[in-house]
Amino acid sequence: DPNNWRGPIWSFATVLSLPSINPQPQSAMFAAGDPDVALSLSATSAFMPLTYQWYKDTAIISDGAEYSGTQSNTLVILNPDLADEGSYYCKVTADNGGSIDSDLVFVKMRRMVAHYQFEQNVEDSAGTNHGIVMNGGLAYSAGVPNLGGQTWAADPNGFNYVQLTTDAYPNNGFGNAFRQGSISFWAKTESSGFQVLLGSANTGTTTLFQIELPGTTGRANLYMRDNDGTDIVARSASPITDGQWHYIVATYQTDNGSGSSAKIYVDGVSGVTATGSALDNLAAWEFPMVLMGRNNRGTIDARYSGMVDDLQIYNYELTAEQIADTYYNVTGKQSCILEYASQFDLTGPDGQPDCKVDLYDLTAMSAVWLDSGLYPILP
């Protein structure tokens, strides 16, 4: 049309429509022998269908003996083992070419992540987080009898200590034994007063972790705190300052969906479970973790002068049965772990509770069967 003025022809591309992912995949832990681990997400787009591609540690993975569903919304890790630990994510692509990456999630194996046997060294026999003895040589004395072939135990003098690294366990991050975990060890301490076996504290009223051994009350304590100042303290049921070897285990969960919880076991017997608000704002360590003391914002204090043997760190909570089994295998002594029975265990042959609900308890209950605590007693 001669009445239309023709100018340059312009073209442009619109911004690609990106898929939406909800829910995102969630990090997962697995135990040795588990048949599989599944990571799943759900995605939608105005431009269907969608295509999927999963990655491990930024590398594309494919279906085979190790994985299935690598090009679907659900990745299955088959017969997982330690080599499958790592980070995973999925790239979701719409039919118009728009793509988006899912959240980065982590897969970790439930396991012992660090083990310090103190066989005249401070090496980590379960990993690479070896320690360095500071302030002179660390003494070693005879350890716990019958402890799986181990001979020695660390015997600090209240002055020397063991420097770890900021990467040492427990540390922040999924499966790194801080958000949930267990720390077990044998300890022999006589002195009272505040000492720390393992600990580090960031600057200010922020992330902190310490095992007090003993605390000011002569008991074993676990103290944890996050960056908001939210904290939780667990205490053992009995003192540990009798100069005897004791098997001590701290178990904890910083965010169980509704809050945090922690517990201290001594010789297989637990203290009352401590509960509190979730510790959901944990930070990486500013100062390296310390054994036989606490790294208090860069200053080493609260140094430990007792003996310690076979310190193990797990990235999951040990059960009461597992703890009691370890204690029994070393000492041959039984532990009372049935907490529910304590309300019915009134007495025993010697007039003291004996972790059994039997005729002694029935007799004690029968003696007050018709007694009433109501006042006034009405007809």
C-alpha cells in the first residue's frame, strides 16, 4: 500500500516462562543397608510438558545400577552407600525452553563421623579431622579395661588441650552432627567446678556447643545455642565426680519440627529429656573446635583435667538400647532404660527401686490401696 510507510523490521523475544517448584526436594539421611533413598519434587508450568534432569555435585547423573528416575521428578538412589553422600538438585525445563534449578539438598549416611581413641595420639580414626596438641605434650594413662583392644586414655593436666579445625564435627550443615547427633565417651573425673570436654563459641550470644564435664553441680551437661540466643541445656541424672570411669552419651536434636531436645546418659541411665524452642539459626564455626577445653570466641578456657577415652561423634541420635548395649558389652553391667517403669517401680528387695515392677511394688501399692489424699474426706 503506497500510503503505508515502511520502516525497519524489529523483533524481540519475551522472557521465558519459568516452571514453578512446590514442594522442593528435601535433604535425606539413610542407614547402612537401606534399599534406596528418594528425592522428590513437584513442578508446574504454563508450558507443559516438563522435562527433568538430576545432578550430583554439579555433574549430570543417569539411570543405571546406581540411580533411577534421573529424568523424572523423583530421583531414587539405589542401594546407597558412603559414596552417595553429597549435594543434589534437579533442573526443570518447560516446553518453551524456560528452566529453573530446584533447591540444593544433601544426602548423608547415618554414621560415626569422628572417633578419637587417644591411643597415644589425637588422630581421628573415622575421618580426617585430626587434632593438634597445644601447650606441651598430652599425657596418656591406662584407659577403660575391656575397651575393644584399646590401651590408653587421654590424661590432660588442665593446661594443655587439643586444637581441631573449623570443619571438625560437630559442625553446622545437614548430617554434620550438629543439627542432630550423639557424642559418646568414657570419662574419669574427680574435681568439681566448671570444665569443658569439647566446645566452641562464636562471637556474641550466638552459636555455641559445649559438653561440660563436670558442670558446677558435678554433673555432665550439654549446652547448645543458636545465633538468635535460643538455647537448650541437658544434665545427667547423677554426679560423675566419684573418681570412677563412667560411660557418658549426649544425644540431641536441634529442630524436630516443633522444637529442640537433648539428653545425657551416664552408664546407660538417662537424665530427664530437656526440651526447648528450635535451634534453627545455626552458623558455621568462627573459631576451631577444641578438645579438653572450650574455644570461647578465640580464647581457650574451661580446660579439662580429668581423663577421657574413646570419644565418638555420630550424626544421628543413638537409642537408649544402643547406649545400654555398649555399656553392658564393656562392663558386663545392666542399665535401667525403661523410663515409663519408674512411676511403678516403688521399691525392691533392699527397700530401693530396682528397675523392676514386681511383687515388691504390688505390696507397697497394696499398703496404701484405700488411702486418699483428698481433703476434706467426704462420706
